[in-house]
Amino acid sequence: MATQHSRSAARIMMAPAVILLLGWMLVPLMMTLYFSFKKYLPLRGGDLGWVGFENYARFVSSSSFWPAVSATLMIVVGVLLITSILGVLLAILLDQPMWGQGIVRILVIAPFFVMPTVSALVWKNMFMDPVNGLLAHLWKFFGADPVAWLTEVPMGSIIMIVSWQWLPFATLILLTAIQSLDSEQLEASEMDGAPVLARFWYIVLPHLSRALTVVILIQTIFLLSIFAEIFVTTQGAFGTKTLSYLIFQRVLESQNVGLGSAGGVYAIILANIVALFLMRIVGKNLDT
Amino acid sequence: MGRIQLKQITKSFGNVEVIPPLDLTIEEGEFTVFVGPSGCGKSTLLRLIAGLEDTTSGVIEIDGADATSLAPAKRGLAMVFQSYALYPHMTVRKNIAFPMKMAGMDQAEQDKRIASAAAALNLTDYLDRRPGQLSGGQRQRVAIGRAIVREPSAFLFDEPLSNLDAALRVGMRMEISELHKKLETTMIYVTHDQVEAMTMADKIVVLQAGRIEQVGSPMELYRTPRNRFVAGFIGSPKMNFIEGEEAAKQNAHCIGIRPEHIDVASEGASWSGVVGVSEHLGSDTFFHVHDTGLADTITVRADGEVGITSGDRIYLEPRADMIHRFDDAGLSL
């Protein structure tokens, strides 16, 4: 099949897709790089010429830069921890034979289909509202003072909202992994005298390591650029300003495209650093 | 150590009774083989003994103590699974060490037992590999090694050779038999292959639909099968069954004669027919003879060098003292 002719034909046929994807990625990247070296204020004079690395220096020296980096990492780590731990537990639970299994599984997957903006709005207005929210009513029912979630524990609230969205994804992938575990292995370990927790630790968890790696890597990619949930809840207030939200503020609220673009480049660097660490830590699971 | 007694054991899955009340005693040090066609309940019976399935009623005694509701690990039995069930993320060494680690054995003793098991099973060079890097036979030996180090009172084998190729199977058969001679531990071995049963067993238990058809030594079953099922199941190729007039001559509903107990004779012998397929094995030749007027096909064993081919007329003389007679319920007369 792989003759010279069919190979060149394949190349030609793949070309449109490759060119489109490449353009899609390269054009914004190039424009970001281009603007990051310019002083470009659309409403205050437009393109004011090249400024070298001034934007980069200003972006890092801003008092909100390091808090934004740490907020970003906190959300990523928090959501990853919650979704992987609860995901494993939920997957084990859903793997048990029970009545109404099909419906329960569909319900568990459902939050993943809700748009981030919508889910954040629902959480903000229906659950976390300190006056009318369901959680406020629950607190009052037990005689406690309602918590103003988004002002008192803003970071925790956002981590909770985002975890709620991503938990189904983790659960789904881990459930399929758990179902592929050979039952004879569990029986063998039972014969070998391993109690339930030891079976989980020595047999189930290692079996899930590859699926967990996939969950962690994919979630990290999406969580680093989280935006909508912050935009509709705290608007970056109370220490929840992530790097992507900071860039948004620089570009749209301060109308400083050059400064925002420099921030974008920093975001790329941060993403790569995180990816490098992750690949070191969990990536080896993908080899075997 | 290692006497297992089953008293009135039953097992049902829902309304389906897989094993009707069953009694069986496995003596200490005995190599017992459960054999039967697939779906006869032999694996279920083994899993009941192992404790991986709960009995519906009845009592399992191991060394005289009631073990019916004991956890699998507490029964002192080790099991080798059909798929080997090795832990894929652990090295061979860790696989073998796992049951000892779970028992909290000290490291020095663990190392000693691993070393001796590895030496006995030719695994010393592979201790740091993972199961995925081993061949089928090596994986099989690791599974056995994992069982040996526990020093169990009995070994349970669940069709351990069915995933190996034919040549390796013969080799592993010998190795397991030798292991039994050396350890002198009770072994229970489940298989659907009557050749494995005949070659390895001290005692064969023939099962059909959850019932024990016959228990006995291989040669007992071969010489004096209790009924038609056992007669047909033990021995290869299968025994020939003849019904009708020829059987009536012998005062039976049905008579059976093994292919090796029919001699190729000259004209004027009792039976004759036309050779259909002939299988030449070198040492033996098996003829499938048609048009005998007795049964569809009569299988006959002859010497390897006999000069008869497909399509020839053949004359057969059964050895009269080797004919088994069965009544209309299939029981031996």
C-alpha cells in the first residue's frame, strides 16, 4: 500500500487540514508576538511604534503578576486533586452493580455538557447566593449564618465550580479504565491475602495510573486557560485573578494590546513549564 | 496437611442449580483432577473450595476444620489461574513476594523463599522483568512460584495449561507432575482435557452437569467406567458405542469398545467395513470405518505401518474381554 505514489497522494490530501490547523495556530501566535513588542493603545493613539521588551518588563513588574500566577496554579492544582480523587472513588462506586446503573451513569456525565458560563451562573445565583441560594437556605435550616461564598471563600468557590464541571470527565475515563481490570487479578490478590484497601492500593490504583495520567494532562491544558467561570463570578476580585484574566483586563479594560500580548507570551511559557513538570511526574506512565 | 472434604455441597446462581448436592473427599498429598466437558461445574467447584464463591449449602472442611465461611486467604490454599492473573505493573520478584508481603513476613525469609522458588522454576534470570516481557510458559511458572512461596496446604489449578501451545503444554504437564512429587502437597487441578487428567492424576473426578459421574484412579476409569459418559470421556480417541442387534447379542442395550481393542483381521472376521478417513500418526494409525452396519463410524487403532488406505475394505475383530456393556440407562453392566 505504501507505495511512493500513494504516499504523495496522501500528503496532498492531508495538506488542506494541515495548512488550516497550522494557520489557525501560527497566525494568532505571530500576532501576539508582534504586538507584544509594540506600544499599541487602540483608543489612545493606536500604534505608537516599537518599544522592545518594555511590555514584558512592565507585565512582570506589575503588582498583580505573581498573585495571578499563583492563583492560576492554585486553581489547577486544586481542581486536579479534587477531580482525580473523587473521580477514582466515583468510578469505583459506579462500577458496582446496582439498580438503575444506566441512568445514574448518564446523570453523572451530565455536568460535562453544561457550558462553563452557564454552570458558573447557576452556581453563583442558585447555590452560592448568600440570600436566596440553596446553600444559604441549607445553612439557615441548620441555624448557621449563610456563607457569602464568592466573597468569603472566593478561591474555594471557583475551585468547587470548576471541579463540578470536570469531575464527570475524570469519572468517565476512570470508569472505563476500571472496567478493563481483569477480575482474576483481583481474585488472585484476594487469595494472596490482600484486604480490600491493599487490593485498591496495589492492584486497582496501578491499573488506573495510565488513565489518571490522561485525565491530569488533558485537564491541565484546559484549566490553565480557565476564564468564563471567573468572568461571571468574581470578575477577578478577591484574589481570583488568574493569568488569563489578567491578560483580558490588560487588553480590554486598560485597552493596552501590547501589554496584554506580552502577558500572553508569559502564559505560554507558564503552560510549558507546567507541562514539562507534569510530563516528568506522570508522563512515564504513558510509556509502558 | 491438605485433606479437603466436601459434604453435601450445593451451589445455585439464582434459580439455576449449578452443583446439586455433592460429596467428595480429597486425601492428603493427592493429585486430584476435576475433568468434564465445558460448563460441567468443575471450575465452580474449584472456586467453592478456594472461597471465591460462596456455597449455597453444605460444608467444606479443610484438615478437619470447617472452612465453609472462611475468607479465601485464610484457607491456606494457593490458586493458579487460567489467565495466570499476574500483576502487570510489578516485577516477577514483586509478584512472587506479594502474598508474603501481605502476610507481613520478614524480608530475609521472603528473599530466601523467592530465591528457592525461582531456582526451582528456572526464573532466576527473569526476577527483575515484568510479566509483559515474559513468554506464556514463563508467566505460568511465575504464577506457580507465587503459589509455592505461600507453602499452602493445597494448590488449586484452574485450567492452567489451556493458554499454552501444544508442545509447551506437554512440558509444563511434566513440570507440574514433578513439582507434585517433590512437594507432596495436595493438588486439585481442573481441566477439560482428558489427556491431562490421565497423565497427571492420582485420582480423577469426572463431572457432568455438576454431578460426579465417577471417582477413581486413571486406570480404574479406563478399565471399568461406571457409565457410558465416563466410558466416552476417558480415552482418546473416543470409545465406539454400538447399539441394536450386535448389543442385544451380548445381552445389553449398548456395547462399547475402545479403538485400541479392535484388531485388524483377515476376511471372515466378526465385522467389516470401508475405510473413510485414516489418520497416520507414525506410531499409530486411526481408521474411521464406515458401512459396518453397526454404527455410523467405528474408530480403529492399528500399527503405524499397516498397509491399508482410504477406500479399502477392512475386517475387524473386537477383543471379546474388552467389550463394555451398558443398560438402557447408560450404566455399566
